[in-house]
Amino acid sequence: MKKYNFNAGPSILPREVIEATAAACLDFNGSGLSLMEISHRAKDFQPVVDEAVALFKELLNIPEGYSVLFLGGGASLEFCMVPYNFLEKKAAYLNTGVWATKAEKEAKLFGEVVEVASSADKNFTYIPRNFEIPTDADYLHITTNNTIYGTELREDLDSPIPLIADMSSDIFSRPLDVSKYALIYGGAQKNLSMAGVTFVIVKEDALGKVSRPIPTMLNYQTHVKKGSMFNTPPVVPIYCALQNLRYIKANGGVPAMEKLAKERAEIVYNEIDRNRLFVGTAQEDSRSLMNITFVLKDEYKELEKDFLDFATSKGMVGVKGHRDVGGFRASCYNAMSIEGVKALTACMQEYEKMH
Ligand SMILES: *Cc1c(COP(=O)(O)O)cnc(C)c1O
């Protein structure tokens, strides 16, 4: 039976991306050696990083003056690196979920933190709007897509202070105005690559403004200077990212990814809204195109496990919701096909008929 991978992360990747990465793990560039056993400084590997950086810049229209980095540590290490490198006295955070809260917690180790707004009052089911940004803060941190709660901020905010965004789960799903950000980061394992690499897009002249000493590995300037090669970078995940960037380019670039994301999301949300059994958890104006969260209506709540078993028996993988939300979550990253979301909605329709 065909399986449809709705995992939230690590998550679905295009088949050809996985095959190209697997092939390089057996024989890299016809060298007779595996990608796993060559030096990251080998002359064959540098072009991999160079092309990945160039494709990042091309696909996201990144202006001059920005560096693209590939680091270790995951988005979670960025929660600490961001305040280390940017927080002198005070930082502003928009609290839209678990990941945003974790980012905020790290910043509190370095200085004063102002929460500009929070949707914790309604279990993070919406994105707060019209909040005030303190002009005396060093930066504003936002999480553009809340992977767990299925909410998304699909616009590039105008901020009077440097804007920093965690885009772990929606990078490459819509065109960005990168010039509005001082820094964008994310773990690769949602919409870019396999687990193990973290991407950072950083405006070079926004760095070097804090007075504290920064440990070498945690200093963005180290990695900017050394082109992500200060120490051994995660070579296989970078190679995998390159294959996916090539895939995005070959398939119409980021605008095409956005169009597909909208089509997929419309199919699933329409079914949630139509279906007698289900209800969406996110407020309509805050719905994510990447992580679609829904639950059974109160009167059908006892069917939760049964629906999961039913969906699993039809080939749906990873649709169980996060424990903080319950119910179901269909993560629809770039590699998810229209066929996949139609299989899911067919499954929901069939289940409705049974009850
Ligand atoms: C998954 C996720 C993280 C954590 O990423 P790690 O790479 O596991 O540290 C942070 N932020 C968001 C929005 C995520 O979806």
C-alpha cells in the first residue's frame, strides 16, 4: 500500500532527493568513496556548499550583505546564539507557541525580555496582531510557523528594530522579503533536508554590536568568516539540502512551492470545515499552510484512536496531533503531493460515512 508521510519533522522529502543523497553515500561524484568518508575540505565538497549557498540566495532573492550559514545544533541552539550575539540590554519576543516560549526562555539568560504579545491565553490557536514593538529593544524575535499549533504568520512584518525569525517549518514555502530581517534560522528537518543541519541567513552588518565576549563556536561572525567551515560541518545533511534546493528550482522555485502549499491546504481545510466529525483548532485567519491541525468534535471525541487506526490502515503516516493540542495534524511540506492530501480527505469522508 502506498504510504503518505504527514510527519511534522523529520518529515517528507522528494524521492529523488533521497535517492541522490543515498547514491552519494555509496559513491560521491564517481570518486569511489562515500560522501561519509571524504574530507569536508576536499576540493569536491566545497562546490556542494557553494552551490547550496548560491541556490539559497537565488531562490529566496537574498540581497547583498547577507551570509547563508550551515551549522550544527538545531534550531534549539539558535535560541541561545541569537541573544548571545544580539541582546545587549533588552529583547522583544512574540510568543506564539512552545518553540517561541523556548526561544524566549534562553533570551532571559542574557537580559531583559519583553513579550510584545502572546496567544497563550487561547492555547496558541491564533497569531496576535497589532502589538506594539518597543523601539528601545535590541531585536524582535518571531516564530513564523508554529509547527505544533498549526498557526502561521504569512507576512514579513515591518519592524523598527532588527527582526529575527525562526522559520524552521515554513522556509521555502513562500517568497520572502529577506531585507526586512536581520537574521532567519531554522532546523533543516522540516522543509529543507534531513536532520543534522541548521540554516542561518544573517545580515552581516547587524553582527558585532554586543559588548560581551562570545565563545568562538557560538559567534556568528566565526561562521561568516569561515564560510560554515570553521569546524567540520554536517556534510550529508548539507548535500541532502543541496539536492532539495535543486529540486525546488527545477520545479518552479518558491512561488511554485507556495502555489502548491495553498492548493494542498485548501483541500484539507475545506474538508475539515465540511466534515460533520471534525473541527480545525487554529483560528481561520491564522491557519498554517504547512501544519494543519484538527480534532474530532466534542460529540465524537471517543473516536480519536479509532480514526487514527483507520487512517493508518489507509496508508496515512504521522497524522497524530502533538500532545499539547491532541487530535490530528497533517504536516504538508513542499514534497507532499496533491494526491497525498486527497488521499487524506478521502479517508476523512469515508470515516464520516461510517459514523
Ligand atoms: C522543530 C522546531 C524547532 C526545533 O528544532 P531542532 O532543530 O530540533 O532544535 C524550533 N522551532 C520550530 C518552529 C520548529 O518547528
